[in-house]
Amino acid sequence: MTEPTVFIIDDDPGMLQSLAVLVQSISLNVETYSSAQAFLDAVTPDRRGCMILDLRLPGMSGRELQTHLQQRGIHLPIIFLSGHGDIETAVAAIKEGAIDFLEKPCSGQRLLDQVQAALRLGDEWRQRDQRLNTVRERLQRLSQGEYEVLQGIVAGKPYKTIAKELGLSYKTVEARRARIVKKMEVDSLPELIRLVLEYQMYEQPAEHKV
Amino acid sequence: MTQGTIDPALVPGLVEAFPPLFPRAVPAVRGVSIVLLAAAFAADVFSPWGTAAVAVYAPVALLAMVLPWRDMQWFALAATALAALGLLVPRGEAVAVDVVQRGAVLATLWLIVVFSHALRAQQTLSQLHKRLAQAMDVGSCFAFDWCLKTDRVFRSFNAHRMFGTEPHTEMSGLGKQFFNRIHPDDLAQLKETLDRLTPVNNTYRVTFRCARPDGTYSVVDECGEAFFDNRGRMERLLGMTADVTGRYSAEEALRQSEERLRLAVDAAGLGTWDMKVATGELQWSERQLALMGVPPEKFGGTRDDFLAVIHPEDRNRIEQSAWRSQREGVDFREEFRVVWPDGSVHWLAGLGRAIRGADGSVQRMVGVNVDITQRKEAEAALRESEARFREIAENIDQAFYVYSVAEQRRLYVSPYFEKLWGYPPPPETDVAASLKAVHPDDREAAAEKLRQRFSGNFPAGDEGDETEGRIIHPDGSVRWIHDRAFAVRRPDGTVERVVGFIQDITALKEAEQRTRQLEAELAHATRVSTLGEMTSGLAHELNQPLAAIENYVTSCRVLLQQLIDVPGRVLSNLDAVTQEVQRAAAIIRRLREFVIRREPHHSSVNINRVIEEVVRLSRSDIWQHGAQVRLDLAPELPLVQGDSIQMAQVVLNLLRNALDAMDEEEAERRWVTITTRRDESAVEVSVQDTGSGLTGAAAQQLFEPFFTTKAHGMGLGLTICQTLVQAHGGRIWAESQPSHGTTVRFTLPIC
């Protein structure tokens, strides 16, 4: 597990430098990039931390970079910086997962607060991602039949109903439930439901492969 | 034809015309002769000389020779009678001897008389001949006598003079040779004339040309008489030939003149007519027939033929007129139409004149007709053209005028003039009246132009002369007019007329002005837009270092806080730096907000709310300037259509200007009054300060970009306000008096 890093992307060298100094002043690791493309080339999904991203960049813009990162599954919290306030862009950016949108020149203290918040958020996202990955792995172990039963359980249906809908006997459903709990490595049914719901909330309901 | 011979009765007269040798002596000689004759008879009878006495008669006879012819005859007869009477007297001698003696004496006497008579006759004839020759010379004629049998011709002696030939050479001799002298064109005619002569019709008269030796021709008139033998053959030709070259030329001239008249009549296309009043008999020339469209074979030669072809609409009038001419003997002068057989209508002009007879009554009417269809058509075309011209001149939205330089007067002014000026054109001589309507600023130039127009003073070879100016309509409106005049020149280049158009170009001028204004606005907008972009860029560029400063300061603060003992002042100074950075950022943000281009967001706006909000937001500013703001807002003000933020910008800008304008004033005099009131169609907002006011020049330039009275202003505030107000369909203006403050007002139309 690497140390969390604050990635700073800004085309203005003075700005880049000052941001680096500011962030380093609270003893955080910093990496600076002068363009979105440079960062995109360097970043890997296993990196921890957060991003301070200038909205207006030569070449690929901040918003474009945000889109690219999402596509590549890199979930780093982004603090957008902008030369001038643009409400629409700000709203769009935040909808896409940016955690804040600061207008330059913003208060340094606020920026530091946001960086720390972002790092925490980054950790949360990371843990969540790990959880989701685990769930995904375990879900892969389920057979088709077991998955169907799981769906019924998550939907809160009684076993009888599940059995009836799937054309199975109650006993079969019971048996599958037991196998599911085992395969999903959970201690209780509520825990199973929580994991699956969280997974379904963040992951697109991927086509289950047997 | 007169007889070619001399009347014998004339001859004694001619003889008598010759006087005796000594006319004065005639009575004396006559008396002496009678005495001598008586004395001779007495001597014969009573003298003793016997028969010898008879000799005394001889002197009487000789003396009588000087007497006129009749006296001489009488004396001769008397002497003879007396001598015969003397025989009866008995004498001594034998009677036979006496008879012989007396016979001898009387024979001698009669011989003398006869000789004398012959001498006299010779003398008379010679004189007669001389006179005749003279007369013939004067009359340029000669007589001839041509014997055809022998072909000998005799011509009177002056023939050679007439033809310039030697006497008795060329002109005498054979008659047929004379034919060689005759002009070839006339020879045939002469020969034909001679061939036609008969014993019954034996005289002729002919004119021909006869050559002179020099090659020129004389025109001669010959009268002659032919004599025929009992077998009917012509044997003699007797006559007289007169040189009529001079007369002939005159006749030729007359003939030519007649010919010319005929040609002229033909060329002019004149048809001639002649009518006998009594019978109505009508004669038409060929041309007249053609004009009337009547084929010669259809022409009946009566008055009715004329009336028949006249156009029905004209017939009655022409008939009346013709009758009047005949009755009163006045000229007939009419224009009328005739209808040709093919149905075509032709205009004719007719002129007729009455010819009166000996009794004074009208006997004939003669006259001419000419086709005037073309003229009529031209007249009609002209009328039509003129009507069209008038129609155009009177209906176009231009005042059209024609001015005669020579006559110094206007020949025509189209009615539009009055419409344009608001009153009828003043007399051309009254320049002052013409100028009265002209705008004072243009009057001098207009006066000069008027002088030029009236005097026809146009630059040579120009296309036209244009001028523009303003006139003041009686209704008080100012109109721009454009006058374009052309010179109509005589062949010598002097200006005869001036023709011009005056046009109302007010709308055009206004459009021009509007265009200029739009161009200025565009230029202004471009500047503002450029400024906006520049400011936007600048803001970004400035924000970067400001942000960097902020970052550094914050990092300093963080680092310092990690130290144990940091003086409080250091941290507070750093806080101050942060504050200043934020202030600078705010300034930049505000600047950008003013010039940034964005789509206006229209809605119905309560301007009073906008003002109240602006004042609330500006509280700190107002407080800093130590000023008071008084609001005098009209209640229940109608809403206006527009962008509330832009309106707020305008109000804010005006408020800031007002605050800035009062910095020099004493604190208690710093009042800003913002008033709203309702106009007919707009809401008016005024922002009044109690500052020192503006000078005239500054007040005028107030809205120009980059004009400022402030030490650190950019000179864009009011320009932006103006742009925004105008974008809302309103207007903005300033009223200022030095030391009485400035009021800026703007209106916004009520939606």
C-alpha cells in the first residue's frame, strides 16, 4: 500500500509550484503535472490520494481528464480550480464526482482543508472499491441458480415466493441460501444483503457469468 | 394668224408721210405757180408769139416739181387743159403745126411730172424700206421669200445681222441649206408644221432654235404663208422670222416657274381642286384623287364626291364651312379626316379661295389639300408625350422645374414642390422669399446656388449640378432636399434653360445618420468586446499569481505554526496579505463582471427593487464615501422588460460615479438622490449627486469610451451603461451644471 499522494495539474508553473509548496507544508506527498495528458500517461489505478486540477488547461481540459479517468476506473477525488467561476461547469464537474470547485485565488487554508477531506474520501473510495472487488469476486463463485436466489433474497422476498417464482422447492432454496452464505463468506444474512446492495449501488448490474 | 402681206391702203399714207422738199415754200410756190400758169395762158392766147408761147408752161411745170405730189398733178392737168384750150384760139399758123408744138411741150411737161413722180416714189420707197429695216432690226426679225421650185430664197437684208453672217453669203442661197442651221430637236417639228400646210390652211407659226456661226442658238419665231400652184403643190413660202431669244427665255422662265410650282405642288403632296359654284362641278388633280383615296374611275366630278369621302364626324362641319365660303366668299380653311376605301382614316388640311366673277358673285372655288396625317399623329404623340410627361412630373415624389434663363422665369414647376415646401413656389425674382425656407446654416450656400441657377451659370460640359440642403417646412419639420439641375444649351453653348429635380432625401439622410450611428456603436461595441476579452484574459492571468501568492502565504503560515514561538504580528501580517489578495481578486472579478459578454436574461423587472438591492449591496461603499443616499421611488411603477443584472449594473455604476463625484465635497453635502418616475411609455431613473458638476465639454464627452474625470478611472462605466440602456431600448443622458452637481437619467420602455 503506497502513501497517499496529492496530484497537482496546472499549466501555470508559478501556480503549480505554489500549490506544491502549500500541500507539502502539511507533509503530504505531491506530484505535479503541467498537462492533463502527462498525468494521464503517468497515473495507474493503484495510486492513492487526490487531485488538484485546473479547469482551464491547454490540450485536454480538466473536465475531459475527469471523464478519461472515470473510463479507466481511476477513482481519485478531484478538487477543481478555476480562473473564474462558471456555475454550469462547476455543477457538471461535481455531478461527475469532483468534490469541490474553487475559484482562484482561493483561500489556501480552505484548499488544504479540502485536500485533507479529499484524501479521506479517497481512502473511503479505495476501501469501498476493495469491498466491491471482493464482493464481485465472491459473486463470481455463485452458480446461476444461486445468483437467482440471491436476487430474490436481496429483493426481500420470502423463500416461499422465491421458490415459487423460480419453480424450485423450498428445500432447494434453503440449500442454495446456505451455499450462498458460505461462498460469499458472510456471517449473517443482513451482512450479505448490505454487501450486495452496496455493490449494486456502485457497480452497474454486470451480467453474471457462470 | 395675220396675213403676211402689206395692206395697199396704207401706202399713200406712208407716201404722204414724206414731206415736200421745202415745206415752208409750198404756199408761196403754189401761188407763184398759179400766177405763172395764168400768165402763160394769157401769153399763149394774146401774145404775138404764136405757138412759141406754149413754152411758158414749162417753167410752171418745173416749179411745180417742188410742190407736193397732188399739187403737182393738179398743175400738170391744169397746164394740159389750158394748152388744149389754147388750140381753139385762131392763129396765123397752121393748126397742125400748133398741135405738134403744143404736143411736144405738153409731152415734155408730163415727162417731167412722171420723172418727178418716179423720183419721189423711189425716194419714198427707199425711206420706207429704211424704216422697215429699222423696225425689223428693232423687232429682231427678217422677212423671207422662198421659192420652192427653184429652192432660191430671198431674205431681207437684216437677216445676216441677226445671225451674225456676211450679207448674201450664207443666209441667202438655197432655202434647204437653212435647215442645217436649225436645232436638231426643233427641225422635225418645223418640217412637220410645213408638211401640214394646205391651200386652205396655209399659214403657220412656229418657234425653233437656229444656230449662229459662234455655235450658240437663237430662238426664233417664224410666221409664214404658203402659196400653192393650181395643182395644189406648194410653190412659195413667204414669211417673217423674229429672233425671240430674249422673250423666249422669259417664256421659258415662266414655263419653268410654272413647272417649279407644279413640282412644288407635287413635292408638297398638294392636291388641287377647282369647283364651279353654280353647277357644283368639281375638278380634282391626280394628287387630289390620291389624297381623297378616290380611284379616278370612281370620281364623278361633283361636290358630293367630296362630301362622300369625308369622315362622318367631320362631314357636317366641312359642309357648313364650304357653304359659308361660297356664300360669303371667304377662304375655306379646315382640317378634316377622309376615309379611304380600305377604311383607313387620313387627316387632310384644306385651303380654298373664292374666285369672283365680273358681277362680284362667287363663281368658282379653287384650293389645295395636303395630307397632315403625320402631323396630326405627331401632334397626338406630342400631346400624349406631354400628358405623360405631366403625369410623371406631377406624380413623382420629386419637384421638377424648368427655368428659362433668357426669360428669367420659371416655365414649369411640378405640384410636388408645394408639397415639399409647404407653400407655392415664390416669384423667381424674390430670392429672399426663396431663401426664407432654407435652413439658416445652408442659406449662404443656397443663395449662391440660386444665383447660379437663375443666371444659367453652369460649368461648361458638366453633367449636372447637384446640391443638398435643409429646408424648414411650415409645420416646423426640417427636411433634407437634394437638387440636381441640368443646363439645356443652345448650339453656341450658352445656357438656355435649366431643368432640375428636387427630391426629399430626409429619410435617406436619416438612414445615413443612423448608419453612421450604428457604425459608431459597432465600433464602440467592438472596443467594449475587445476590452471584455482583454479583461477576461487579464483577470485570468492576474488570478494565477494572486492565487500563487495566496498559496505561498498559506504555506508560510502553516510552516510557521509548526514552529514553537511565532510572533502574533507575523501571523496577522500574513492574514493581511491574504486579505489583500482577496481584495485584489474581488476587484478583478468586478471588472470582469462589467465587461463580460453574456446573453442577457430577459424578464419583467421591477426597477425599484433593483435599485433598492443595489443600494443595499453598496452600503459599505456608501459608508466609505461618507455619503447619504436618498431614494425617491415612485410607487406602483410598471414593470420593465429586461435583464435585472444588467439594470443593476447600470444603477450600480451610476451610484459609484455619483459617490466618486462627491469626494471633494464637505461630508454633509454628499447626497445621492435616486429617483424613479413614470413617463408615458417609459420608466425614468435619475441619479443625482451634489458634486461639483461637469464643464460643458466634459458633459458632452461623458459617454465616450475611455473618457473619465476620475484620477484612476478607465472611462468605461458610462459607456457600458449606455450600451446596456440602449440594448434595452432606452436612452441615457446627463444633465450637469458646474457647482450644481450632475444628474444622469435613463429610461427603460414599459413592457
